[in-house]
Amino acid sequence: MEITEIETHVLSGGVDAATIPSVGSVEVGSVLVEVHTDEDITGLGESFHRQRVEDNIMLATAVESLEQYLIGEDPRRITEHWSDLYVHAKRSGAYKALSAIDEALWDIAGKRAGVPLYQLLGGKHGELGAYATFPIQKDAEALLEDGRWLAEKGFDCLKITAGLGVETDRQRIETVASGLPDGFGLAIDANTSYDFTDAIRLANSTEEHELVWFEEPIAHTDIEGYAEFRRQTTVPLAGYQTHTPHYPAVDMLRAGALDIYQPSLDHAGGVTSARRVATLAEAFNKQIIPHAFGPATNYAASLHVAAASPACSLIEFCVLSDDIDDPGEFIASPYAANQDELSVEDGGRISPPDRPGIGIELDRDALEAHRVDY
């Protein structure tokens, strides 16, 4: 079995942009990668930059630059290919390109074996719940109303953006947390926008609301700062979506930097790297909750990794519109003919597709309609 061609598609987003403080407008466009083989098995992988289409064009070019190392090679030697491509990625910064290719190789492996990817990763480990990320900028009262809507669906908790300043965030947390239904939690994500002092002030002033976690309050590189943060507050800390690949997890785990590890498959190095983060975290009795804001192929791959990890019982689900009847409906990727299979069930449970490989089927007409020429 040999790789014959790697094809890239730069795709525009299928939904309107959301807005995140300190980040700005974010899209759910992507670079979809097809790895073709001489056995007519094609693997799908996906990565993306969240803001400008020009960034995704740059990503597509990075994927194409790695093609030379794979043509004529056996796609089933995934570990070897990951290590070889990592040498090039760490020199050029092409981690997102590596991530997409790695997902596609795992997709090929599952399709050739005729089993869903989670089976290759060891099988499902219990039931998987979903929490709702809600990156739509609203005032606290409106967020509270939407939080009740999400709770009715069965989501475990709601995550809202933070980083608007200590007092503003404190008031928003007070309003939202105090009005949510019993048993439905609130998490916040500051996207590394606070310094240590203000992050501690915010965390300590909101301890009574028992936040499910505080995500990336400070710079992701400040490992000692995170460890000290955990010593000074009872609010659980989450992060790792900004790290690549799995190697930084060793230092973070030794330092006691995080309670929850959130590898992002599109950034950290694909399935290979994310499952290694999961294994490391499990050894330290920490939780894995993959960062999974994104389009269908990458999201499906994230579901497979999550379902197969004993350290994981929850995954992110991004609710990109409040104009739909069902907040659990996956709407980010019209090019995926079966994107409905990525939706959250009533009761808040979610499962990876049961098709061979990652499990995404393409709608070629929709793919063409969303393709960006470059």
C-alpha cells in the first residue's frame, strides 16, 4: 500500500463568525486534506486557523511542502511518519500541517481495517458527555437565558469567554452562575488574556460559584505560574490547547500545572500526539477534555480520541448559533454529508461516528461550493 497523492482544499466557514475577547472574530473555515493511496482508500484529515482565510492558504501550502516525504510510502507506518514529519514541522512551525496529515493516515488505517478509529485506539471507554462552548458575545442576562436552553438539552456545563477585566468578568459570572439550573455548571475561558495577579483575583472572588474550570487564565508558557495558581485557589485549571506536541505535557504534569488537559488535535500533532497527552495525563490521574472547537473531520477525530481514553468523559461542543431549535445540532461543516452524526443527543451524550476510520463522508458539491481558490 502506497501514498500516491496528497490533495488540499481550503474551505470557507459554513456559519457566521463568532467573537472571542482578546482573539477577535473567529471563523470555522479549514484546510481539508485527502491522502490518496494505490488501493483507492483515501484518508481525510483537517486543520485550520481561526481567523483569516489567508492563514489557511498558508496552512495548505505547508501541507503541500510535506507531501514530498510521503509519496510512495506506506501510510500504515503512522508512528514513523509522525516522527519524520515532526523533524520538519518543528523547524518550520508546520504543526497544523502535521496534524491534518496524521489524522488522514489514521483514517486510512481505520478504513483499511474496516473499523471505526476508536477501535484501533483500544475501543470505547464508557459514555462520553458534551459541554457547550458558547462563543457568541452577549450580556450576562442573555447568556443566562441561553444557558438554560443548553441545560435543557442535557449539556454538562456551559463555557463562556472571559478576559473583559476582573470586575466585568466577576459580575458576569455572578449573574450567570447564580441563575443556572442545579447541576448545570459554568466554566470560563480567558484565552491567556490575564496576568497572574488579576487572574488570581478573579478566581478567588468567584470561588463560591464553584466554576467547573478556569481555562487558560495566563500565558500558556508560564508553567510555574500555573502551578502557583493551583496552590492559591480552589478553582480547577484547564489548558494545553495552545501547546504542541505532547512533550510539554511532561513538564506540566511534573509541575502540577493543570487539573484538566485539553489537547487540540488540529494543533498539537493530530491523533498521535493527542492520544499521547491522554496517556501521560492518565498516569498522573488528571482529566482529558479535548479542545474541539472546529470543523467536522477534526471534530470527529477528536471524538474518537476522547471515547478511547480512560482519562476522558467529556468533550467540547461548540454551539455556533442560537437561531436553531436544537443546540446539539452540528452545523459547522456543510461539506460533510453526515455531519448530523456529530450532533449531541438529548441528555447531553455524544459518540464518534461508527463508520470505518474517522467516519466523515464528503458532499462533493458542497465541498466545491465552499472551496477557496489560491
